[in-house]
Amino acid sequence: MNKLYFKLIICASFLCLFFLSTELKAQSCAGCLVDSVSVNLSANPDSVWTLTKTRSGACLSQTGCIMFFITLHPTANQFGFASSNAPPGNGNYHINCDPVGTSIGTPLCVSGMSSFTLIFCKTGGNSATYTLSSSRTFSASQDFSVRQGCTGRITVEGLSEPSIQWNSIFPGAAGAYNSWLSCTAACDTTYITPPAAPAIVPAFIDYVVSGTATGCASGTSRDTVRVFIVPGMEMSISPSNAYICSGTTIALTANATGGAPPYSYLWSNGATTQTVTVPPGTYSVLVSDMTQGCPAKADTVQVIQSSTPAPPIIASNSPVCQGSSLNLTSNTITGASYFWSGPNGFTSSLQNPSLPSATSAQAGTYSCYVIVSGCPSTTATTTVSITPIPIAPTVSNNGPLCEGQTLTLTATGVSGAVYNWTGPGGYTSAGTSVSITLITVANAGNYMATATISGCAGPAGTTTAVISATPVAPTATSNSAICAGQTLNLFASNITNATYSWTGPNGFVSSIQNPSIAGATISASGTYSVTATVNNCAGPAGTVAVTVNPIPVAPSATNSGPVCVGQTLTLTAS
């Protein structure tokens, strides 16, 4: 059930005061009982409000009525009312219970009226759409932006044209920027043209327009228009070199700077977004901003379809040894950009990249593709092997040795390796165990062996061969010939650091340089040999022949005696 409200209306000379409601109300304005609606137009002096509603009730001796409680902006000075079922001139609307009313379609001056009541009645009570509007008969252009070097339009309405004055008030002194206007007096339209860059301009200029009001307004009226000065606008399409591959599309973007964003876009294909995705063809775009007076900026780009390039032919110097340079190569493709990738995060844009000091982590599959005119090829691959460097082998020799012996060199410790030897006097050889026969002291020194696996040689192991010279044969002498029973003395010439070894008849041996045989017998006769040994190396023997003569037996002795003095004594031994 509808609630009933009573509205107390106090009227004096048709000026009525109302207490507002939006529900069905009873009130005492000449017996009015109508639907009422509140209409708030106070936010803006230039406002429009519409409502579709069925009329009911009676007021002002009429039926089919509706009542509006209207609040206006303080600067609104003109009001209008229209009904969809009552053409202009066909019926009246009543302000504040005015029984005469105002013809529909006729504006009403409402200066100084912040709120009032409107009653509209039409027989039949059918539904209709009602339009209520407020405005200022005096109004200037809204604040706007204009680019440097362009021209913006400023207008005013509701002033007597001969009385109109335009004047800048900020920044600077009054009139400082009047020279930028096409007209400053007796004109309801003027044009502002800020100088183009590189001229220095303020961020904005406030212009005051004043003059004698006409229509619903009266007296001198004034308004301020703020004109924002923004830099010139530049625009380009990216990418500017648009190449795509067969069967693909590309995103084109209109890039604008300067002016007064937000920007609006209109592409030749009808799109209105900043970025469009398109197939091959020629495309242009117009970009506009929020300023007045400057044309839209345009740019054009051609999207060209390119053929897909053949994949590159790639190779490498694999296998390579760890620590060596890995060289990747590709054939030359005209106009191509190269894109390599590989193990351990490797990437390169070189046609023929190199990886110095390669490690085992860089072994594996390397890939490369090319892009020509924006079109990528398929990917080519090559496999790279990085051979680890073997460790240094364990090397040894059978020294120390003497001249004339055989030096044997041995390398071990690296499975599957080939051992390569170098040594004094330019010596080279290969093998796990190598020998040098009939060595001399020239063969003494450091011998080095490297282990090689898959062509990769590791660090060298070293062994030092010690080779001693063979001493010369000592000169052997004696005190021969001697008689049996005497001492046989043997002598060997002096050789530095030598030890001596004598041998001779009858099993004689001695390590003395100059040995003796006391009480030599005739069996001690014969050849004696002596050798000198230095650093365990024995030289050739020196020899000496020894003769031990036997002691003869006592002879038989006789004499011719006895004889007399003066005679001859004859002695006979036999």
C-alpha cells in the first residue's frame, strides 16, 4: 500500500516553498495530489535530465499531472522543459504553482533561483519521457590544450559582441600573451597560436573574456578559459622495416610522443587500437590527441613477406683437446644474422664463433639458425667432442748406468695412452718401454714422456738418467823379475776416485791399488791384470808379466889345497 505524505506549500505571489519527496504525496497547493520527482541539476550549470513516467493525480485544476522539485547550479540562468507527448507550443508547464504557466519549448530565465517546483499536466495520464535542462546563456569555451605551432579556437556565448574583450591574466602581466590571439576585442571567437618549438612557452595561459551579457543574464559578465600549451606531437610506426615470413603476421605499433595524451588511433584497416596485427601489405595510421587545431599525425609502413632461408651448414674442429680453442663455423648466407647456442649456456651472434680454452663441460650439441629479413631458418646442429687431457705418466729408468750399457726408459699410469719420449741430444721415441744401447755420457740427462689419448697430449713425466764414464785401463807395473822367496810388488797408475781389482796366477786377487806378494814362489810368475772402477763402472784391464826366478841349490865346492904359501889355490864349484 502506498504511503501518503502531505506537502505543505506556502505561496505568496506564486512563490511556493516545498518539502521534497519522491513518493506519492498529498499537498495543499490548490488541491494538488500528484506524483513528485526530485531533479538535481546542481552539479553543472549546463545539465540535462530525463525521465520516463506515467502521470497521475490532479493539480491547478488539471488532471494527468506530474510534479518535479528542481535544484539548479548557482550560475545557471536558463531552464528548459520538454515532454515527448507534447510538442513545443502544445501545452504549458507551471513554475512554483503559477496557474498561467510557460509554453513547452520556451526557455525560462531562472537567474537567482536555486530551486523551484515544476508542474506539468496533460489529459490522459499516459507515459511520456520528460527532459529538463539547465544552461548558462553566457558561457565560454571549456579549458583545452593546444600544441605549439598549432591554432586553437576560443569562443564565448551570451555576450554582446561589440562589448567583448579578451585578455591574458596569467602568467606574467595582464595582456602578456594577447599577441598570440587572433582577436582581442569585439569578437565572440578568437584563435590562439603558440609559437612552434624551439620557442619557450608556458605550461598554460589563463585568458579572461568579459562583456555585456544578453538573454537571461544581465550586466557585465566574465569567464576564464585556461589554455594548456603542450609540445608538438611526433609519431612513428614500429617496426619501420617490417618483414615477415610466409604464413605469419606482425604486430605494428603506433608510437606517439608529445601533444596531449590520451591518443586515439585510426589505422587504414579500420582498427582503432595502438597496436594491430596484420599480414603483408601497406598500412598507415592517423594518431590524434586531446588538443585543438592540429591535424592528426600520420605514418605508413609496408609489411613485406620474405622467404624462409635455408638452414646454415655448420661444422667445427672437433674433436679438440681440453684447453684448446673450439672453433665453430658456418657457411656465409647473404644478409643473415646468426644465432648459436650450445652446452653450458653458450650463445653467440657471430658467424664463426670460437671458445678458447675449451673444457669438458663444453662438449655436446651446438645449434645454429639464421634470420634473413626477419625470417628464421630451421636449426642446424653439430656435435662437439672435448677430449680430456691425460695426467702425467709415471716414468723411470734402469740407471745409474755405465757407458756401453743399455738404458731402458719406462712410462706407466695412463690407460690406453701412447707415450712419446724426448731426451738429450734430440732423442725421440714412442712406447711404454724404450731402450738406448751402447750408451755414452752424452745420453745422460732428463728424459720426458707425455701420454697421448685421441691426439691429446698431457703434461710430461720426467726421469733423470745417470750415466758414468768408463775409466781408462790403469798402467800395471811390478818389481819383476825377482827371485823366489822375495816380495813381489805390483803397481797400478793412479785414477781419481777409482777402486782397483787385481787378478793373477795362482788365484791371486786384490782390491789394493799397489798390492804385494811376500815370499813369492815361482808359481807367482805370470800375467797380472788390474781394472779401475769409478762410480761402479769398471774399465779395461791393464796387465803386467811377472817372473819369479827359482833359488839354485848349493854347488859342490872343492879346492887344490892344502897348498903352501906362494902356491896357487884352485877353487872348484860344481
